[in-house]
Amino acid sequence: MVFRTGFQLAIGIIFFLQTVLGIWGNFSLLYHYLFLYHTQCRLRVTDLIGKHLIIANILLILSKGVPQTITTLRLKYFASDFACKLILYVERVGRSMSISTTCLLSVFQTITINPKYCCWKNLKVKAPKYIAFSISFCWIQCLFVHLVFPLYALYVSDKWRSTNMTNTRDSGYCVATDLENISGSIYVALIVFPEVSFSVLIFWASGSMILTLYRHSQRVQYIHKASVSPRPSAESRATQSILLLVSTFMCFHTLSCIFNITLALFHNPSWWLVYTTGLISVCFPFISPFLLMSRDSIVSSLCFLYMKNSVSPNLIRKT
């Protein structure tokens, strides 16, 4: 019991740090994007996608990090039936939008860095025009698809009033109880299949970016025969940053899927499995804004909470 209490306290502190720093980092980056928008600066397409990734991160932290922090630190139990359904809905929407926007980001960058003579020449021209539509479609799809679970397939109830129920799944602060056998099929069709498809696209896009960068370095290698290596182009640096972001996402997403599958196999999972699963699910929303900040010195300046009133010409970005 002493070990459990100590472990729970340590997890609670980690959740608290993740939540506070994650909210601060994501809102700082979101403020940066909104600042550029309201000062009539042109955002890069990757920044537009990144803005929606940040919104998805905020939804995940608010729906997962905050309840887990409150639960593990034993501050208060607040989850009514309606609150549990709302938390589950927001968490699922944030998770789906996170993988959707990451997929869009990786695929768009793959199209962008391909040579002009590539068979995707027309896609390179048309892709920026369809990004806003694609993001809107993802939001609409996620918002409506995930209404199925709190309203039909799953009944989510207060943890304390569900201790005697069977066939339950505990998330630490709420308990989900299966009502229909069809819920598993709906989950596979609406959630698992799209996530697997997005994951395959992300792996393909990442491999394509790595191959394109390698071929580019091989082509220009003979030009630079000096001992000092040349500075990589802005496009190459942006691609490397996106690769780092995407790789980090896939690592944590894969771990989260493994732990969530393990958690789903047990109707009464151990407490450490519940807390560890929740901890991993918040890792990427916590880390990603700082990875995005590292791409741009202007964004990094937000760490010091300082922004000039005047807009300098070098803030204007080209798509």
C-alpha cells in the first residue's frame, strides 16, 4: 500500500508537470499563430496544419491530463455521468485529430520536397489549395463519428457508482461499461481502421522524405568537396524538423496503442497499468509544441513571453 501510494504520488506529480507545461507550451504556440494571422502575415501551410495539431493537443491535455492529475493526486472526484461522457468524447476527438493532422503534415511535406520533374508535379501545385478543406473535413468527421460512443455504444458512468458493475473498463477517473456487442465492430470500423490507415500513410510519407533527403544529399555531394560540410537548405531543415515531430508522434502513438490494447483486454486492470497508459497518452501533446518551437526562432522567443508590437518584414512567410 505504501509503494502504491508513493508510485501514485509520483505519477500525479508527472501528470501535473505534463499538464501545466503542456498547456503553457501549446497555448504559447497557438498565440504565436494567431498573432501572425491577426497581423495579416502569411502563414506557411505547415504552420496552418500545426495550428490545428496544437488545438488537438490542448483537447487531449484537458480531457486526459487534467482528470488524471486530479485523480492521482486525490484532489477531488468530479466525474458525473455527463462529465465522463464529455471527457471521453473530447479525448477521442483530440486523439483522432492528432493523428489526422500529423498525417496531413507528413504527406504535404512529402509532396513539397519532391523534385519538380516528379510525377507528383501537379499535386505539388494543387496540394496547398486543398489543405484547408482537408482539415475542415477531418474536424467534421471526428466531431460526428465520435458522438456514437457516448450516445450509443458505450455507457460511461461515475467511478464510485460503478464498482459493482461487471464488464467494465477503468480509466482511473471514469468507468466505461459495454452495453452492446456491436460496439466492438463499430469501434473497429470507425476508429481502428482509420487510425491504421493514417499510420500507414505516415510511415510511407516518412520513408519517402528520408529517401528524398538522402538522394538530394547524394546529388549535391560532389559540389561541396571542402572539408567543412555545407549548411542544409531551409527546406531540408524544415523536412528534418517535421520528420522529428512525426517520428516522435509515431513512437508515442504506438506505445499508447499497445498499452490501450492491453488495458482493453482486462476488465479490471491493475492500477499501475491504468496510470502508465494515461501517462503515455499525454506525452506527445506535451512534447510536440516544444518540437515545433525548435523549428523557428520567432516561436522560441515566446518562451520569454515577449512579443514586439510592430511587425517586422521578416515575419511574412511564404507558402
